[in-house]
Amino acid sequence: IKRTAASTPPLPPVYSEGVPVVGNVKAFMSGPMQFARRGYQACGEVFTLRLGWKRLTFLVGPAAHAVFFRATDEELDQAPVYSFSVPVFGEGVVYDAPLPVRLEQFRFVSTALRPSRLREYVPWMVREAESYFQRHWVGDSGTADILQSLSQLIILTASRCLMGREVREHLFEEVSQLYHDLDQGMQPLSVFAPHAPTRAHWRRDRAHRQMKRLFHRVMQERRQRYAAEAERAQREGRDGQVAVDAVKEADMLQTFMDATYKSGKPLSDDEITGLLIAVLFAGQHTSTITGSWTGLLALRDAAVVQQLHEEQAQVLVDERGQFAIDYDRLLRLDRLHRCIKEALRMYPPLIFIMRQVMQPRQYQQYTIPTGDILVVSPSISMRLPQVFAEPDRYDPERYAPPREEDKQAPFSHIGFGGGRHACMGEQFAYLQIKTIWSVLLRDFDMEAVGALPQPDYEAMVVGPKPPCLVRWRRRERNGGNV
Ligand code: HEM
């Protein structure tokens, strides 16, 4: 016994508060991020919080993150900790699929988000942003809740780029209502009891079934249209496949419809619907929140706004002096890029990224045992003064050379995660947020109203607490010139 004890490496220190058992649960429920931050202050880079029978072990700081982000899926598994999403995404999809299937499904998503696809999405993003603000910010001046505006706009863009033209043009109201019901069915309670008999869960399940029916219809109509096109081409002596390719949609739905597993089997209609829902969930709140903080922070700093206007004038003007937003120009908006990155550092929407330990992990002298839930927290780790100088100060230029604070160690800026499961939508999100703020900076003078909102740590995806008001005045435009 003695020998076993001496040769067993120690477990990480345990941080507790209040009376045993109940104290920790109470502290966690009333502010999980603050509780974990106190754990870090007391114990350092690695520590465990005990919640009932569950052990949550935190890794804080770039060196510790490497243990998390460099692990394989066999060592650290996503599926058990994200299983609450199964009733929303559906059976057999992503976290409900066996690992090899899940990895293939992720590959389909990354195909739909590769640069050649993003280039095609940008004109749709621009059109949606221009049309949204024309329709909703009416008159010469006004006040708007930026979080609400971006939430409405981003689901419009997502529906166009990801779910397709038919949904955007004819089924948008229906899909956004179904999305709302699915979203309401993903509450903190759902994490612990995803099938608890609540009204929200019942509505969630109904919305999931309706979403499947809706997409089955859309896909069936597409297939019929393509078949008719091929037939017509063949009757006219043309190549059927070439004719179909010419009319094929270029959205994520189509990518999934054309995808096949390595076995040669296509995705089922249910799998396609589930993947679309999963991607919508991955991008909707996260992009809305990051886009909103980008503006809420920048608009409180006159020098930053001035620099952003200068950059827009330098980069987003074509040969004829006309304002032009396209994929290549958006990539060159470095200052705006840094503003988004800084907003994400200060207020990451995903405050915990989690895995279940499947094979013991080692960090420093500690062993993290099988069964622990391993957590990295972007909100805690991106405010470490040893990584980001004066971390509570808004300073987008910290990413510019020569400082490049995020590049001093791997896994420093983890707003989009890292390693093999780093966010696949990072470029999509940057392009979308840059498009929105380019349109806003071009068309409006804006100022922030009141104090900077507080983050709402009670939400599943943490955003600014409303109201998030901005006052706007339409800018004079000179025939499209900046
Ligand atoms: C994964 C953040 C936008 C698709 C992740 C992860 C983070 C993240 C932290 C890692 C989760 C983990 O390791 O468990 C964000 C933020 C966004 C954003 C902050 C906006 C500012 C998007 C968008 C899409 C998307 C727009 C799709 C269009 C995905 C997917 C994954 C993912 C598919 C799963 C990758 C995997 O597990 O291999 N995201 N995301 N995200 N994100 Fe995003």
C-alpha cells in the first residue's frame, strides 16, 4: 500500500468554498467563471473543482493549454461533455456519432468553409448587411441596440450562406422561429438533464422534427430541379452534368448534399439537417456577440474609430474611387481584424471549453485522472498579465508587430479554441464581422450610449447584457465614394 501510494503521482490541488458539497455547487451556479478564477488565484495553473460527484479540472495559461489542445480524441473526448446538444442537432450527428463518423462530418463542414467557398459567400454577406441597415435603421438618425441588430442580421446571412437561397427567400420566418425554439431548449438545465420534461424541451423536440421536414422538402425540390435540368440538356444534345453544375447552388447545404463518406455512402437528409443546425449554433451567438463587443469597445475610443475610418479609405476603394467590399480587401483590413481579436480576448463568448479525460494526463507533477472533465477557460486565460500586458486595457494594437503579444507562446489567444478542434468558422466569422462594420463605418457616424455593458455570465454563450445602445447618424455619401 505504501509503495503504491508513493509511486502514484499526486492529483491536482482541489479548490473548495463554503460548506462541503453544497458550498461548491452554490458558488458554481452563482458565477462559474468567477468561482474558477478564484480557484486559479488560490491554486495556480492547474486545480480541481468538485461539483457533487463530478470533478472539473482547470488548466490555465499557454503552457497548460498545450496539454489540452495537443491531445488526441482518444485521450480527451468532446462527445460526453457536449452530449446535451444531441436533442438539438439530432441523433447520429456530430457528438452523437462514433468518432470516425464525427471526424468525417467535421471534414464536410470544413470543406464548406474553405477559402474558395468563403470568397463566394462574401457578396451575400455584403448584400445582407447593406439591405438590413437600409430597412431597419431608417431616417437620418436614431438609436439602436447593436446586439439585437447584429443578431437579426447574422441569422439572415447564415441562412443565405449556409442553409441556402430557398430558406433565405421563402422560408426565413419559419426557420428563424424553429431556431428560436431549438435555442430556448438549450438552457443550463439542459446540460444536466437534457430530457427533463419541460415545456422548452418539448418545443425543442418539436422544432427539431419540423426542421427535418422543412429541409427534406428543400433538398427534394433541389434534386428534382437538377434532374429536370439534366434531362433538358440531354434532350438538347448538351452534357447533363455540365448543365447541372451551372445551376447548382453554392451554399453549405449543397456541399453536404454532394458529400460522401469514405465508404461512398452519401449523408442522409437527417444528417444534413443536423449538421446545418450544428453549424448554425456554432456561429450564431458567438458571431453576434463578438461583432457587438467589437463595436461597443471601439466606439468608446475616438482614436480607434479614426484609425478604422482611415483604413477603410485606404483598403476598400476600387480603381474608380468607389467603395468596394470583397474577399481580398476584407483580408487586408488589419486594424479592424485586431479590434475583433481584442474584443474576443476581453469578452470571449465561450467561457469554458471542455473535454472528458479518457486516458490520464500529466501536467507538471500532477496526474489528471480518467473521468475528470478537463476545462480551459478563454475568459480567465486571456486576462493573464504575464501573457497580455495590462490585460484589462482595451488595446487592439497589442497584436501588431513588433509586440504581437498573442504570438509569444502557442495557445495564448484561445477565443477560437486551438489544436485539432480549433474553430472551423474563424475565417467566416472574421469576414462576416468585418463586412458588417465596414458597411456601418461607411454609412453611419456612431457613438456608444452609456457605460460599457457587463457580460452576462448566466447565459450559455456569454454576451453583453442589454441594453447595448448606439446612437447613429447617416453619413453624407458622395456617389459611393468613401
Ligand atoms: C469550434 C469559437 C464562429 C463553426 C469552436 C471552438 C471555439 C469557437 C472556442 C472550440 C470548441 C472546442 O474546442 O470544444 C467561436 C467564436 C466564433 C465562432 C468565438 C465567432 C466569433 C463560428 C462560425 C462557425 C463555427 C461562424 C461556422 C460557420 C465551428 C465548428 C467548430 C467550432 C464547426 C467545431 C470544430 C471541432 O470541434 O473540430 N468555435 N466560433 N464557429 N466552431 Fe466556432
